[in-house]
Amino acid sequence: MENEKIENVKAQMRKGVLEYCILTIMNQQDCYATDILRKLKDARLIVVEGTLYPLLTRQKNAGLLSYRWEESPQGPPRKYYKLTDAGRDFLKDLDSSWEDLVKAVALINQQA
């Protein structure tokens, strides 16, 4: 029962930072969804396509991302996502919020 609770909290924490991580990845370069999934998995933020695509769609609809189709040497064309100017501005705000959150948690840990 205790392990189940811990896993649930860990999953909620990952979900909470997932959109931030996706924007951070795309701030480095335009990305194909498979590249984003690989980077998230490499960082041990295990995500499946069924989780990623709705987030990308939501971010695109919010004007944070755009995309382009690019021919692939193997198979059909690929959709590459790119951070928009609005996405970069939003990411800067998230960076600041993340730093504030990390500082707050560190302060609480010091007081404990």
C-alpha cells in the first residue's frame, strides 16, 4: 500500500513538470516526437506516445509551438515541432517559477 502511494505521488510530480520539460527540450532544437520521447526517457521521465501527443497538441493550440512537415529518408514525412516566440516567453516565465519552487523546497528541507 505504501509503495503504491509513493508511486502515485511520483507519477503526479512527473506529470507536473512534463510540459515544462517538453518546452525546455524544444528550446534546444526543433524536435520530432520520437526525439522528445527519447530525451524524456533518457531523463527517466518515462512517457508514452499517448501522453506526449495530447500535450504537444495543447501546447500548439496555445500558440507555444508550431510544426512543419519534413521528408524522411525512411517512411512517411515527419512532423517537427518548434518553439514559437510566445513559447520562448512562456518558458522564461516557467524557468523563473521553477527556480522559485526549487528554492522554496530547499528552504523547507533546511528547516526540517
